[in-house]
Amino acid sequence: MSTASILMIPPTFFSVDYAINPWMNPHAMVDTNLAIVQWQQLKQTLTHQCHATVLEVPPVEGLPDMVFVANAAIILPPLASGRERVLLARFFNEERQGEEAYFQQWFEEQGYWVEKSPAHLPFEGAGEALAWNGFWFASYGQRAVREAHSWLAYYSGQPVISLELVDPKFYHLDVAFCPTDLGYVLYYPAAFSTDSLALLEAIIPPEKRLIVPESEALQFACNAVSVGSHIVLPCEASTLRQQLEATGHTVHCVEYSEFIKAGGATKCSTLKLPL
């Protein structure tokens, strides 16, 4: 039996052709063949070890960051009729705005009701908003604006905790913060403003917080995929692995070096859908 339904996009056209975050260097060489191998390893880990079902959206030439499908949308509670809903992303950078139409088309073809916030309020899907214990934690300050959070609250009917990101290297919430399906939260404190960090730590009890050291946060350890008791993250996170195993998680590590060159890792490459 499948434990989760996860959306992915093959890295057929993945490359680093521009720089829209500090990790990206258009002069750095991306090994496309190795990227495909690493993506396949992630997919196989999710299907074979985590027992998830993976669905795929066709990649589009000219949209190299489309592989980072976490940014496509936020999965909302369904309509009263049972129809599934999403809140479509509004991309901050022009280089990614072309993705929106393809994501909208895919969700509509699958029967989802697509909600939209105003186009002038950038907010990049499940890269910016993550659910924990009945709350949405949502980020702003790098590629999203706080005003967009009111639309998430409106469409979801759930409270939104706004967190300011202050380190350009941690430009999305999901590279600094990861709620796990067992109720824990991985986070890198220095990614947040002082007030936002205090708010986060006031809401999440100490026994549920797993602090990620800087060396592992810079290897995208927070950008993990949680599937039940399983969690998949880049291989360099040895300290975090010990913490996760001590709290009942089964940890799977994958090599993801080529995607880190573009500022994304395992969580960025997935979007968890309703079963």
C-alpha cells in the first residue's frame, strides 16, 4: 500500500543558465547525466524504501528550474464536495514565471480546483509554506512577501505563522525548516530574524525541535522529504541523521550534488499530494 503520493519532474532540461539565488553560478558546469542518475536515485528511494507513489509532470524545455516542483503550488484542504484544491505559485523571478501556466494546466487536468493569489504578491508554493500541527509556517523576505500569507489563510481556513528569512542562502522556508510526519521540526536558526526565531521556538516545544548545525544546513539537510517514519535527505547530514534516528525516523541518504548547484535538493524536487 502506498504511504504517500508525490509529484516529481524529470531533470531532462535541468541546467544552471542564470543566477536567481546565491547558489547559482551560470559558469559552473552541471553534469546533466549525473543529475538524471541522482534524480532517479531519489525517485527509487521514495518508491522502494518509503513505499510512496510518484507521479510525474512532463518537463518543458527552456524552464530548467521546473524540476524543483515543490514551488509549483500549495496543497489546500479540499472543497466541501471533496474536490482537491491547490493555491498556485506566483514566482518572484521572471525566469520561473513561465512555469505557472504549465502547473495550472497539469493540476486542472488532474481535476484539482486551482486558486490564485494576486499576481503582484510573489509566493513560491510549498517552498514557502509548510504545515505543522494545524498551523501553516510561511516565509517572506527573500522570494515571497508577507501580504501573500493572508491569501493562504483565506483559502486554507487555517492560521498562518509568518517567519522572516534573513540569510540570502536560505531563500525559501524549505531549505531552513522541515516538519516531519512524526511531529518533529528540523530547522536552522540563523536563517530567521530574531523575532521570527523567537516566535517559531515559542510555538514548537523544545522536545519537538531538532536544530541543524550550519555545516549541514549548508548541505541542504533541512531540505528533506518526510514520508511517514521515513525521511530522505542529502548524504552529508551525519549529525542530523543521529538525531533523527534517536526520535524514531528511518533515514535514507541520497547524493544530490548537481541540484545543490542550483540551490535545491531533495524536498525542492518533490511535492506531496493527497493520497
